Amino acid sequence: MNLLLLSNSTNYGEPYMQWCSSTITSFVKDPSSVIFIPYAGVGFSYDDYTKKVNHALSSSDIQVTNLDDFDDKKNALKDSSAIFVGGGNTFHLLKMLQQLDLVETIQQVVANEVPYVGWSAGSNIASPTICTTNDMPIVEPKSFDSLSLIPFQINPHFTEKSIPDHGGESRIQRLTEFLAANPDQKVIALPESSYLVSNGNQLIYIGKSDGKIISSSETKIVKNQSNVIF
């Protein structure tokens, strides 16, 4: 599979997708019919979301088409040269994919080597489930089962920082709870400005800071340019 799974779209103080637009451009070899799945977007229109992505990629040859504009969404995905899945609310994204019966279609298309680019929620749903999202469950999908493009969980926007004078759980505590309830699972923690990219049979971690592979028994540090092995 050809996967580009980005932790985030925007770094603090930077324009939308500035840090990752060149990475996306170099990853997508055929920009002729890129389909954008906007269903993680909540509180603004899917058309506006699509325009925002196209503006961010305007210096490249990539112009995405909003999947929601198609009557036959399954064929649109099957005819695509690449699939982009944007960030936002992971629960809303998954519910829409399930409601439109698109999960299996995406799996089949990506298995046929059509490139898949996701950021934030779009990366989260590449996992077997969405149980390691950071989002609030604003809607209820049929199940938490997701695309299973990779055999492990992703936690995007990973940080070990805590809010001063705030007694809530840290991200590590929440992931530890997930692993206590699901001891056979593993989670790769992707900090900002990091991503996973497929390279043949390998999945390579790229990041300015270290990532982590967290299991119920240990935590492994993942360095820049490292092959992620599970």
C-alpha cells in the first residue's frame, strides 16, 4: 500500500498545510483525479474545506475534488488517482464513511495501490479502530472499527506536555488506559510535524522529534527515518 499518514495539517503560527504540502506533492505521482474526503469537517461546509485544501496546494499540480459532490461516490473513489482524507472530528468522519457504505471501497482501492494521504483524523482512521483519537464523540458511529490499512493504532498530535495547574489525564495516561483494556494492541504516537510513509514493504517514520511505539509492556523510541516494525 502507498500510505502517507500525517500527524497534523498545521503547525502553530504557520499557514494551513505549510509544513506538509511539499511532502504531499512529492508523494502523489499522478495528480489527475485526486478525491478529497471532507467528512471530518464539522461546523463549516465541505465545499469550503475542499477550497481550503486546494488553496494550500495551489503551488503544486494537485487540485482535489470533493467526494461529496459525486452521486456515485464508490465509483469516484475507484476512478481516483489518489485519496486524501482531511482532519477534524474522527467520530463524524467514520460515521459518514459507514453511513455511505464507503469503508470497504476505500480498503479495496488502497489495496490496489492507489495512494492514500491522511492527516489527523484522516490518519487516525487508517488504524484498526478509532479508539486512540483525541476527539470528542460528537456523533455515534455504528462501531469504532475503521479502515485497518495498518495493523496498529495511531495517536496523532501526540504530546507529553500537560497544562499547568490542570488535574486532567495526560496523553500517556489515556493511551495507557487504552492498552490496559486492549493489551494485544500497539500505538504509534506521532508528534506534530511527523508522519509515516510507505516505502515498498516498509513503513518509515519521519519527524523533527522522536515518535513512540507504546504497548502494554514497553515503550520504544522511534527516530527520524526509522523503519517502523511491529
